[in-house]
Amino acid sequence: MARAVTQQRKTINTALAWGIGLLIFFPILWTILTSFKTEATAIADPPVFLAFDWTLENYSAVMERSNYARFLWNSIIIAGGSTLLGILVAVPAAWSMAFVPSKRTKDILLWMLSTKMLPAVGVLYPIYLIFINLGILDSRIGLVIVLMLMNLPIIVWMLYTYFREIPVEILEAARMDGASLKEEILYVLTPMAIPGIASTVLLNFILAWNEAFWTLNLTAANAAPLTAFIASYSSPEGLFFAKLSAASTMAIAPILILGWFSQKQLVSGLTFGAVK
Amino acid sequence: MATQHSRSAARIMMAPAVILLLGWMLVPLIMTLMFSFKQYLPLRGGDLGWVGFDNYVRFVSSSAFWPSVVATLTIVGGVLLITVVFGILLAILLNQPMWGQGIVRILVIAPFFVMPTVSALVWKNMFMDPVNGLFAHLWKFFGAEPIAWLSEASMPSIVMIVSWQWLPFATLILLTAIQSLDSEQLEAAEMDGAPPIKRFAYITLPHLGRAITIVILIQTIFLLAVFAEIFVTTGGAFGTRTLTYLIFQRVLESQNVGLGSAGGVYAIILANIVAIFLMRIVGKNLDA
């Protein structure tokens, strides 16, 4: 009897959860479906759900018309470059804070977090001015630097939380056996830290890929990444739903896939370890 | 075990990150502060000298200021309310036994990974367009007059778009917190005959308190800075000009840097008030 009730409850739960899940996912699904329609079917009344002639013409049209490849390349360089640079700067810092903590470690960590709270719009013009003077407005290197600095606190924090979970005893044992600092880092710490570094890289790549304040305000023709490419589709008239959908699908697909792998890290990464 | 040697090594290893962040914080901040006390119009004469607190007074007394505060609070408040309430319900649901839990989780979390410009454009055109949008079709199907969402109901529309983006974040964090809840406690309460509402109010909700606070604080920081969603949908028209957007327009569109910088200082102060509370919680957690 009790078993029957739980089975029934499980069925209801499943139906409810799937219903809500599909509802939340629907805008993405609809975008993907529309990207395979012709422009005429895309605005058909009543809307067509699945029974249409699937076509790839929108994808080839988007590729041809708007130089999609360059925007994609800019996105990869900017998100990848800022993440790698951030990791290079953050690994030594997080390592020293996790393994050689001092009285000020906590203050430094909290201060780093506080720089993340600075609203971007408050410093928009100074950054804009500095970029003009350095000649890096609308350049990839400029955005790599800004996004690296913007995400650096998160990178340090994530790495710090991961490193702190590595048992210190292992390091001490290595030291006892006469390992130098370099050997300690290279042969003991690195292999144990790689999973943590990998999830940090993943999450920050996603955050940088989707960043849409600096990328919209500091780029024009040369360095514009996919966020700006999509924003250029915002003109109200003469809009093509199917092509917009194809462009959108191409912009979000890689990140959606990466994101599904990183959902666990997302929680501890974005709450600075306060929720695990 | 830490020797003098390793201490100084640690300091050197920390230096690049600290120096970079210090520069990133201080240089623009000092420039913004400086500009905010100046009459500074790059396209109309450039630096026209110090004006004291003129910009601060003018920013607050302009007719656009209070509507922008209202718009900002509406977005922050509306999105927080929706994401926290539905986030709790969804987290409780996802924590129940079911088939295909992993897949449902993936479906629910997906919107968070969609870049803001894409989600704003997809909602604006494919759902909220008064002629070809899916909502228009739905309304017509039920015999109602389609709504021009982004001009007639601009604020609810933006709140909805942004809520869709942030619901996954709230759900995921609350789900993580709920999974650490001791299920024996709930079972004992159930045995004692406590109805579901009471079990929720006296056991689940208090347990979630900290996670809810963190969701609210972190989302507030990001929601105060909502930009792309307004940029590609209404461009600040129809009462959707937030404080962030107003500052952006003052600085880049009308090139009144002094005035915009004063607004920027207000925004920084506002964000810091929220940040102080967040830092306290995170700081406590560091000691544990």
C-alpha cells in the first residue's frame, strides 16, 4: 500500500517536473527549431511546431552575410585569452593563500571580492578614456585585459576553495622527503589541483563568453564578439526570425554544452564558496 | 611549518593578482571621482574646470532621475520576488524522487548559459512581437487582442526576460542547500502528523534561510547592473531606463562625462551597501 502511494507520487513528481522543465527550456528549443525553418514557415500563422521541411539554408545565409566566423573567432580569443591570463595570475596567488595563510589572507580575499562588486557603469568612461589613450579601443587585447580583471576575483576564489581541500599533510610529507618548492608544485600539487583548475577555467570561459556590458561598449567593427554580433540583429523592421534563430543557436550552442558540464561548479563558484 | 622563506615566496606569488586588482579598482575609481566634480564635455569644449557638487545635485534633480530609480527597483524587486519564490518551489520539486531527474535539471539550468543579448532578442521577437510572436498567436487563439509587450507592458516584459535568465541560478543554489537538509527530521515531523505546509514553514524554510540571503545579495549586485537586456529591447524607452542605463546614456550618448560620473558614484555607493551585507556572510563562512 505504502509502496503504491510512493509510486504514484513519483509519477506525479515526474510529470510535474518534466512539464515545468520543458516550459523553462521552451524558448531555447523554439529558437533551435525555428533556425531550421524557412523564413515563411518561421512566421506561419498558426505556428508550425515540428511538421515542416527542415532546411540548413539559414545557417549558410548567416555564415555568408555577416562574417560570422570573425565574431566567433573574437569570442574565442577574448573568452579564452582572458580566462588563461586570469588563471596564470590567480594560481600562484590562490596557492599561497591556501597553503601559506597569514593573518591578512581573509582580508585580502574579501577585498578581492569587493572589487567584483564595483558596478561597471561607474567606471565606464575612465576605462573608455584609458583605452583610447592606449589605442586599444575596439581591440581584442583590450577586452582580454578587462574581462580578465573583471573575473580575476572569481578565479582566485574558486581556486582558493579547491586548493584548501587538498590535504596539507601530503605537502608536508613531500617536504620531509626533501622536495623543493618547485618539485612540490610540479609533482605533488599540480596533479591534485587539475580538476579544480579545469572547472575554474570552464566557468570563467562561460562568464567571459556571455559578458555583455564591456563587449558592447568597448568594441565596434574589429574586436566585436558574438554578443555584439547578435545585438546587431536588434533592428525592428525587416527582421528575419529564422536567420536570427540560426545566429542565436550558433552563439549559444557551444556554451550550453560546456555549461551543462559545469553546473556543479557554478554553485560554489558564483557564491564564493558560501553554498556548497 | 611555514618558514620565513616560504612566507616571502608566498608574498611574491600573491603580488601580481593584488597589484592588478588594486590598479583595476583604484585608477578608474579615482578618475570617476575626479570627473564627477568637473564640468567635462569631451565633444563640447572638453574639461571646463571644477564645479564642486554641481553634478551630484544636477543628476539627482534631473527629471529622469526618480523614474530611473523606480525602474531599477522594479526590476530588482520583481526579479528577486519571482526567482526566489519559484526557485524555492522548483528546488523542492526537483529534490523529490522522480524519473529523469538529471535531464530535468539540465533543462531548468539551460537559460543561465544563454548570453543576455540572445535571450533578450529571442524573447523580444519570437515571443513578444505583437504580430508574429508566439504570445500574439496564443492570444489570438483564445480570442484576445495581441499585446505589444515591450511598449505597452514594457516593465513586466523586461522583468520576465530577466527572471527567466536568473531562475536557474536561484533554483540551483536552493537545490544545493535543500539537498543538505536532514531528511530524518522531515520524516520525524511527518510521523508526528505535521502537515506539509507546517513542515515547510518550520523545517525547510529556516534551513534555506542562508541560501536565500545569498541568492538575494548576489542577484541584487547583478540585477543593479542589468544592461544588455534593455539595450537590445527598448533602448531605455517606455519607462525602462534604469540607473545603469541612465548613466550609460549620460556618459556615452550625450557625452556629459561629469554628470554621468556623478551618477556613477551614486551607483557605486548603492552597490556597496548591498556588498557589505554579502561580504559579512561570506566572511563568516571563511572562519568556519
